[in-house]
Amino acid sequence: MNPEEQEALGLLSQDFSLEFSGDPDSSRILQQLADQVAHFLENKPDLLFSYFYRMDIDEQEVAQILQEPQEEPVNLMLAQLIFNRQVARARTKIQYRQPPLDWEMDEDS
């Protein structure tokens, strides 16, 4: 798993309670995420849509998946959108990560 996917997994684990032993591949992550998305669609759709908003997932893409007939399961397609967005966020976060500031305090001040 590359660093972006690792960072994305950390972000996803918080919101969607994903748990893995070892180093999961992206297909295992997507399947577990898709299961959680299906649960949210059935039981807590408002919470799922608030996650979409907070993650800045394109509303038109979500609407297209939900409104048009799909060849793949809807929950899997939404999970793919979520995963791709979190990987993009992680990539940006890693790219612009700042080194910790080395503050030296003057004891006389």
C-alpha cells in the first residue's frame, strides 16, 4: 500500500470504523467500506450525506450514481468515490506537509 492509501485508510477508519489486521490491499478496504456505505444508506442516510459534504465529494457524482441505473452495486461505487477522494486528500496533505517547527525559547525572555 502506498503512503497516500495508508493515510487515506487512517482517515476512513475514523469515520467508517474500518479495522484491518496487517496491511490490507485496496480491494479489501473498498469491500469493507462498501459494506459500511450500504449500512449507512439503509439506516443513516443523512449521516452518510453529511460525510460526503465534509469530505467534499462532488454532489453531482453522488446524484448520478444514485439516480441512474448502474452496472455495479451502488454502495461499491459510492465507496470508490469516498476512497478516491480520501486518497486525493492524503496526497495533498503529504505533499504540503510541513516539518515540525524547531522553537528555541530564550531563557532570559
